[in-house]
Amino acid sequence: MRLFRVILLSLLVSSLVLLPIAHAAELALPSGDLTAPVIKHTPIRKDVPPGQPVDIKAMVTDNVGVKEVILFYRESSSANFKRLKMNRDLDSFIYTVNIPVVDSPGLEYYIQATDLAGNTLLFGHAFSPLTITVALAAADKGETKAIAAMETQITPVEKEEKSGVSKWVWIGLGVVAVGAALAAGGRGRDDEKPPPTTGTIIINGPAP
């Protein structure tokens, strides 16, 4: 009985001495999980109506376990990113976050996933983010069409003015040529002294 007590006391003392040493050794050793999570995400390709909410989804898996998934986003005209936690859907590996309002010109974003060992993976990046484009509002489309229509109406007028100037230049050159020919003919027949001739030149054309 005495021997049993001695053995039990020895085991108790050994456990009290060795347990802190084992715990310290565990903290000193690097984690065995060096594999980062895997992110699968399909970017939004279509233009989003202005003022509408947008759901961003991503499938995130890990060989041990996912700790958190964060969406970093900003307006296209802004310099700083905001962050939103993406929530996991029940019984799946899909993580979703809702952005309440998306306005023009659009959004830029990227996704960050971290596992239980601290390994991190990015889908996109701050210096190369993914983009969501906002469609033009009805008023903006009407203004664009009005400008295009004005340009179409102005172009024929400019062409007509250029064409009119060209016609009058040619008419003027024709008058000068006819006058020169008549003058040359008159100088060649000074000796014959024919009776004076009267002629009329009629020019038809649009008013300049």
C-alpha cells in the first residue's frame, strides 16, 4: 500500500513538471498547416442598375477550416477600402455579403480568406481590384442621344456651306476666262474696226 502511494505521488509530480515543458514546446514549433484556403468567385460582368443592392458570393474551402472571409470594397472614385464580413450559408461553403446601394460610377473590391492556422489568400488585390460597373441612368442616356442628334444636324449644314463657296469660286473663274477671251479677240481685229457688240452673261446659282 505504501509503495502504491509512492508511485502515485511520483506520477503526479512528473506530470506537474513535464506539462508546462510540453506546452512550451508546442508553442515553439511551427504549425503543421501551411496550406492557404481556396477561393472560387465569379465576378459580376453585367452592368448594375444605379441605386440597387448587390450580393457578392464566393466559395471558400480549406483543408483544416476557414476562420473568416472578408470583402474589401470602395467606390470607384474613392481611395480607401471598407471591409465587410462575408457570412457562410448553412450546409455549404458559400460565403455571401450584401452591399445595400451601388451608385455611379461603380465599385472596386477584392476578397480575403483566412484559415484557422492564419494562412491567408486574396482574390483580387488593393492595387488590382475587381470591378462592378453601374449602368447609365435614363436621363444620362437621353442627354447622350441629344448630343449625337445635334452633331448629326450640324454636319450637313457645314458641308453645304463648303460646297456653296466652291461653286461661287468656279463661277467667278468662268467669268474671268470669258472676259479674257473677248478682250483678246477685240485686240486682234483693231484694224477692221467692226461695229461694237453688246453681249449678256447670265449666271444662275444659289445666293452666297
